[in-house]
Amino acid sequence: MPLDAICLHAVVAETAPQAVGQRIEKIQQPSRDQVILLLRHGKKLLLCANPGQPRIHITQVQRENPAQPPMFCMLLRKYLQGGVITALEQAPLERVIMLTIEAADELGERSGYRLVLEMMGRRTNLILCGSDGRIIDCLRRVDLEMSESRQLLPGLFYRLPPQQEKLSPLETEREEFLRCLSNCPESAPLDHWLVDSFTALPPLMAREIVYRTFKTADYHKTGDVSALWDTFAAWQEYVKRNHFTPVSINTDKKPIDFTYLPVKQYEGYAVNEQAESFGALLDGVYAAREQADRVRQRGHELIKTAVSARDRLRRKLAIQKQEHERTRERDVLRLQGELITANLYRLKRGDTKLLAQNYYEPDCPEVEIPLDVRLSPQENAARYFKQYTKARTAERVLSEQMAKGREELEYLESVVQELQQAESEQDFADIRAELESGGYFRARGKKALPRRPSRPREFTSTAGLRILVGRNNRQNDVLTTKEARRDDIWFHTRNLHGSHVILCTQGGAADEQSFYEAAVLAAYYSQGRDGDRISVDYTPVRFVKKPAGSRPGMVVYTTYQTMLVDPDEALVKILSDR
């Protein structure tokens, strides 16, 4: 779902009036590829140079900043903080945004700087230029070895990327359009022809133009297809008049694409959902992808360690289960020892086997018992009794080890679930500290920087009651056993790993809607986030106990009730915004 040049034009048309003329109060860089300019009145201008999701817009999403600002952030603060945005422009039909910022230079004189965001796939970059047009620095430096045609290095003059040799879709007239269309080969897909012929026309919009003309997006050139111009001209007029509508294309309540006008090509497969603004649209569309990127970038080492430990433990439990099954056959060893003892008078050293009647069975069947030729008859009997005793002891030890292993496996699976839903640098740091204390990670040698205390997620129900959601196992313990009151209500998914959720009743009785909303939060922050009809148990906190010596996050509870709910991301956002 790339942000094409026309859609970017719509975003700029919405963003520029809110940003131009505003003073940059502060600059933040919450991740390697994201820079946020904090403007007056609480507005936040996001510039994202992530190759997979480049964009610029006013954002409402709260992002946590690292304890130590990156070097590029410090550079931007040096030159741009306190400056005023005087222009926000887009290169014609290009995915290049230029912010002109007037700020004080090192001598205290007002000087003009340009912050350029290039959104071109893997070459996406953020570049700071001085008043003379020279590059001060950029997020990703490009030297001669990386690109022979265009380098981006400090001291070089900045030049716009070379334009594609395609027609402009907004300036093409009817005659030129039909002439190019006549050169299109017979049986060629018309949407492919549109993409190949015109710049700034993404596949989604090309298919939409073909669909609105021929009632199918997969239409190949056959005969006279000049009717395509009428739809193309209508699209041109729509764009030139800036009649843009922020639209998210959803399936199963999840966005699969977005654009600037309602699309019809998906028919009943997907639905159009209009957003309040392009900023809100992009926040919603990229929220899940940002979360996945955070987990992949910040939590990769943690997830690898937790998953490896979990898989290793699963294999160990499988082997222990097989050994445990074999110990249940130990009675045969005892029987063989007793039969040898009863037939000692018949045996002598060097015998390889004993054929004896099993007098424990009603019909006294004859059994064959292997003997060790190196041992005497008495020693053979003792060997079988020793194996029997060893198997009996092994069953007890294996049962204890398997119980501990299953408990540890439950814990590791809960850690993996927490890592997949971690939202901030603090969340990953807390989980790493938890794994270090459990011996899964070697503690860092150097002294760690002081960290601010982690707080649980906080929501407000429709009735105004606080709902707290733990972020990790340690926080779940503190939330349930120390911070929650005895008459608060505790929620947790049944048979699924998830966060502890506390509905704060403030000493009174909670309403049914608050119960439902707390249960939805418990389902959403669990392994069942992508499912439906999730079972959530709830009970007063006084019935929740933590067994002595149990692992973090492990509790037992009694006198509970169960509610079936569907994880609802929209409701979670509403509760969070209150």
C-alpha cells in the first residue's frame, strides 16, 4: 500500500495549512526512520523515512522516545529547533516533500534550511540542506559505491531525483491519450498499460479506472477501447479540483489498502471506510505495521532467545514424556527378578535365558527371561530388581521435572506473547530485565542507564471507571497483588496467555458496560487478539492468589465467572483516547 504521488498531493494539501507558519518547539526521533516535529498547539508533524511505509502527515499517535537521542536527531535540533516552517511543498508528481524552515544559524542570524523527505522505496531518505543548497547531512548516506548516478553526502549540492520518462496523467489531452492507447498491443491488460504509460498512477488506481469503464478490473484490449478516455478524464477532473476523500479499504475490519477516492473494484470482497482526515487514515493504516516493525527491530534478540528457549523446552518435554511412558513398564522387571529368584536352583552361571512358569497368572504361562552370562543367577535377579527400583524412582523424578517444565513452558509462551504486543522501548527493556533475572539472558556488563518506572496501560470505561492492563509478567504481578484493591475486578482470558486486567471499582459496584469493556481489553491484549468469541474469566481481586515460588505472572483464582467477547480494536482506541 504505497503512498503514491497523487495521494501524497492530497496529504500535503491537508497538512500544509496546519504546518506552515508554525514554530518548531521540539524535535524527536522515536525510531531510526521516524522524525517528529512538535509544533505549537500540540500538533505533531511526522516524517517517516521507513522504506516500507514512507509518509508525512499530522499524527495523533503517542510514540515513546529513546533515552538517548540519535545523532541525526541532535543534528536536526541544532539547526531547526526554534525555527518556523515557511513552506511545505511537493515536487510535481513526485514522492518528494520539501520543508523550508527559517531558523537561526550559528551566528544567530536567520537562515533558510530545507528538510527533504524522499519517499522512493528502498532509497527512501531524509536530507537536511543549508541555505546554499548543500547537504548538511542525511539519514542514509549514499556514496559512489552505493550509487554511481546520484550520491547523497555532506557537502554535495542537493539535486532532485531524475524523473521517469512517462507521460503526466494530469496534462495529457484526449488526442495524445488515444494515440498512445492505439499503440497498446492487442490482448494487453489495460491497467498494466496505464501504469507503464503514466507517472504517479499506481496499480490500484489504474485498475479502478479500468473497472469503472468496463465493469471489470482485469480487462484486455480488444477492439475499440476509446471509452477508457472518458473515465480517465473524469479522474483527471477529480484530482485537479482537489476533491479528495481519505478512504481505507478494509477486509475483516483490517486495512488492505488506502487511497483518495472510494473504489468499486473489490465489489463485496472489501468495504470502503472513510476517515476523518488523511492523518487519521495513515495513523490507522500503519499502526499494525509500526507495531510489527518495533517487535522486529527492538525485540528481535529477545524474541529469538525466548522462542529458542521455548522450542528447546518443548523437545525436552517430549523426550521426558517418552521416558516416563517407559517407566510404567517397570512391573515386568520386578516380575522377572522374582521368577529368577524362585528358580535359582535350576540356574547356573553362563545360562543365557530362563524358561519359567509365571505363577502370577491363572494359567501359569511359560515366559522367557534373558540372562547376562557374565553374572551369577543371584546377580541377574538383583540386576532386574535394581532396574525396577531405578524405573520407579525415574517415574517420580520425571513427573516432578515435567511439571516444572510445563510451568516454565507456559511462562515462556506468555513472554513471547508479551513481546509480540510490546509497544515501547520501555516494554522491551522491562521484558529483557525479566529474562535476565530468569537466567535466559546474560546481564549486561556495563552499568545500565536509569530507567523511569514502567506503568500499566490505562483506559477509561464509558462510565468513567479506570481500567488497568499489565504490560509484562512482572507488572501483572504488581498490578494484581499490590496495586489493585480487594474489591476491584480481575480479568484474564481462559486457557490463553494474556495481560492481567483490573477494573477499578472505587469501592462501589461496576456497571455491565464497564465489565464488558474490561473483558474486551483482556481479549485484545492476549493471544486471542485475532480471534473471536474469546472466553474471559473475571473475579474480585480477593479471590486471586499467587502461589509461593511461582514464576512471574502466574496466579490461581477461584469463584469466577466467564464472559464471551470479541476483541474490538476500535473500542480499545475509544477507551484509550478518553
